[in-house]
Amino acid sequence: MKSPAELDTVPWRTLTHAYGPAEDVPDLIRALYQDDETAADEAIYELYGNIHHQGTVYPASAPAVPFLAHAVRHAPGKRADLLMLLATLADHDQVDLESPHWTGSAVAEICAELARILPALLPCLADAERDVRRATLRVVAAVADQLPSELHAPVVAELDALHTSDPVPAVRADAMVVLALLGREVEEPLESPLPEVRLAAALLAAERSGPPYADRLVEIFAEDGAEPDPGDDGFPWPGTPSPEAHLTDLLTRDPDAGLAVAADWIEAGDLHSRGSWLVREIVETWRDREPEVLALLLDALPHHEGTPTLTRTLSTIAAWAEHLPQPGAALRDALYDYARAGGDSSEPARLALVRTRDSRALDLVLDRPDAKALRAASRAFPTAGDLLIPVIRRELAAGATGNAATDLVEALAPFGATARQAEPELVDCLRTHRAPIAAARRLGLDTIATPETIALLVKSAQHPDASLRTAAAVAHHSLTGEPELALRTFEDVLSGPGPTHWHLNSLISLGRDAAPLLPAIEPLLTARYEWTRMAAAEAHHAITGTPDQAVPVLAELVSASPVGLSALQALAAMGVLPEELRPTLRAFAFSPLRLLSDTPLNEDGHPDEELRTLAWRLLRAR
């Protein structure tokens, strides 16, 4: 350890942290010794942001370790916080040790320094405060794989004493976990009278066995895991954000066990929304679990009354409701009641009800229309254009802007030619630059050419925004059949800066009329950026009508990724399945795990469902 008197012996100015030279570190460490709790709190906060920043450590981090260790033993307070800072600085994965970059890395130097001074911190295992003892155990855990051989036996002896005699069950459980990290054979007390110890033993057993978990382990998780420790010092272990997150992650790996445990937690009151959180993780990780998950979330709703969690749970139901083949009456009735109740929870409840395709949802949307609900309703009720289109038009005419205007324009898509009656509102959106790109695209698809519309599209094709220019030029071509404006526009944007693939996607509808652009497109088939190659291949096929050059590019890109899904969509549109893709498509079709995650702003279905559907379609077509 090093005292504050030695701070000036370190060349902090030549060392760096997250924000540059580390010359502020000495003053932050000195602040820990002041009899001022606020100053100490601020210093620790700053240290968490500079010598450790969002999981990254720096050249200045290891030199700070002996000074922080001294502060743990000699500063007037904040021992647990400082110990957790040390554990966080040393956090690493076991596989990191096998990396050729480990030796000499900042985290390796931190671990070496912390292992060297660990004997000076071991007295904290006997501290009167439980949070200090628990934080010290996290420090030992962080360097368990780096301990010098001469330290192994004395550390194990101290941990054995804690495990057998500490008055706090959570400390006993923690000691058992660290002993396991040190390779100490600990008899797993699954029948211990202490729930914290039982749970820790079950976690260790589950980590060793992997899924599916033994029935006794699942029973312990259900009985003891809803609130792993009644204390408020939920310190995480290295590599995990919290003890609760670690248990949730473990249970998510075994969906049958996870759903059984979540059902018990929810029935017991869904304390801290643990059961709801677990089923959300399961449905986002595993396919075809929506019926079980939504049934459990329905059971959880009464426990969330009067809390912000109610809105979140209803939002989760809204995200997955359309994946139910036959939404049950109990779910639909509950959603209907919440949707009519008013308050913050009514909006997600109404959206969820729409996605269950319950006819009562249509009346609720018409009574209190908003853009997101109207867009969802147009997808759920595509034959209700006579009711929805007038409302969409009214909302657009009222001056909707931003995402709301975009949602309203997109809400017209399922109605096809029937949506032509909204042309005046679309023209006004384009003229006033309210969702102008979406409006231009819709005008090109579902309207009749008028002099006013054509003139506005020509004007919009001169706009500084390249995306608006291309959308307007494509719409102009669609309505007039004249390619000149579109060709000039695309020649300009394809030769300029910016995301080329966006513009390539736009020109696909030009078809063979875009043939003069081939000299600019063909070199992009070998572009460095994969999105550009994908869009160039799709455009090349649309222009030439031949798959010879496009298919090899697309086949190479197919993967469980956003660009891979787009490549698969393009192949499906062509009706082409390269033989070498069959194993990949079988994996997409039969995987029990979700291979693609969703995004919060996605309103057009889950990408993983589309990946699976396209894989099935192509496999069945041959």
C-alpha cells in the first residue's frame, strides 16, 4: 500500500485515463481522507469515471491501486465503496488470461498490483460491517486466478472461517462462492437452513452442470431466489451487473426451469418484478415461448397496480401480443379494462389490445387516436380502411410532425389504392416538410399524377437532403414513367458522400430504366461495406433482371444479422436458393433460440420471425 504522502512520486501527468492526463487523480485520492462524506462521494464518483470508464481501464489505473488500498484501511469511511472500486478495476474474464494481449495490458497490471497488496486488505474480512466483508470478498474473487501460490492457503483458511462462522448468512454464502473460485472443494449445503447459502450452493451447482437443471436446484431458485438477500448491499460478482442479473441469466439458459421459477415468483407477489423481468428475458431469448410468457405477465399485472412497472409490463405484452395465434379472452379482457382506465398505462394496454386483433380495440383507437396506435391498427385491421383512413387524414391535417407524422403516413400502407383519398394530406406533408420522405414514397405508390403533385416532387428532388431527393425522384418516375429526373438525381447522390446503400435501396423500383446507372453500381458489388454490397446486388438484379452477379454477393452476406436478413429477403424476392445456403437456412428455421433481437423502434414485426419465415419459405420452395 502507499500513503497519500507518496502520491507525488508517481508521474501522473505522463499517465492517462479516460479524459487525458491523470494529473487530477492525486487530489481525488487526497479527498478520500477528508472528514467530508460529500467530498469522498464525489471523489469516488470521479474515479469511477476516469481510471475506470464504462468497463475500460487505463495506464493510470494500476498506479492508483496501492493508494486506494491504503485509503480502504486508513481513510475515515467509504471502505466498502473503495473495495468495490478495486474489484471493478480488476474485473476480467478467465479467457482473457489466454489472450496474447493480456501480458502488459492495463487490467493485467491492475490484477498483479491488487494480488500483491491483497494481504493488507484481508483484515477487512473481519470488519464489523457486513458490506465491508462482502466487498472484500469481491476483491478476492476478482484476483482469485492471479493469487501467488504462497497466498492461496492463508486466503482459503480465512474464507473457511467466514463460511462456517460469520453471523450474516449472505457473507457465508459469498465466502463459499469465492472458495469455489479458488478451487476449494466445498460440500454444497443444498439443505442448509440458511436460504442465502442454499441459493449460492444451487447457483454453483447449476453453473457446473449447465441446463437442464436438476429439479432440486429449480426448487431452491423458486423458493430462495426471488429476493436473494434481504440486505441492501447487492454487490455484483466480477463479470455480472448484479446478483439478481446473474441468477436471471442462469435461469434464462433453461427456459423450462426459468418459466417454472418465474411462475412461483409471480404467484408470490412478483417482488421487485423479478418474475416479470425473468420472463421478458426468456421471450427475448427463446422462440415460441410467447403463450407461456404472456400468460405469466397477465398474472403479474395485479401485483403491479399503482406502480411504474405496470406500464412496462403492458408494454412488454404489447410487444409480443401479435405473436399469439389465438389471444385468449382473459388477456384481451384485461387489456381492454386497462386501456379504458386512463393514465399512463392506458396507451400500452390499447396498443397491446390492437395487436391481439380484438375488435374493441378499433373503437378505442377511434375514440382516442394517436399515431402509433393508428399504425398498429392499420396492420391489425387492414379491411377497416373506411374507418381508419379518415382519422389518419384528420391527424395529418391537424399538423402532426416528426415520428408521429411518419407513423401516420406509414399507417396508410396496408390500405393500398384505398389510401389515395389521403393524397391532399400527403401533398401537404411534403410541402411543409412533415415526414416528407415517407410522404414522397407514399405519393409514388398510391396516388394519381396531378400537375400539383408532379411539380412538388420535381421541387423536392432538388432538396439538400439526399434521401428526400431520391424519394421524390423515384415517386416522380413512378407517376410519370419518365426516368430523366431520377437518373440525374441518382447520378449525383451516388457520386457524393454519405451512406450509398440508402440510395441504392431507393432506386430498385426504377427497374430497367436505371440501366444507365450500372457503371456506377457494378463497382459497388465488391465494396468494403457489407450494406453497400447487399444494396448494390439487389439494385443490379432489379435493373438487369439476371441473378448471375447478384446472387453470389447476397449468398455470402446471408447470416443472422440485420444485413444478413436483408440479403435473405432479396434472395427470397428473386426466388433463388443457392445450394450452399441450405445448412444455414436449416439452422435459421430450426433454432430454438432467437438469432436476431428486436429494436425498440421496430413497428413492423420481429426480425427473428421474418428470418425464420424466409428460411422456411426458401427451403420448401425446392
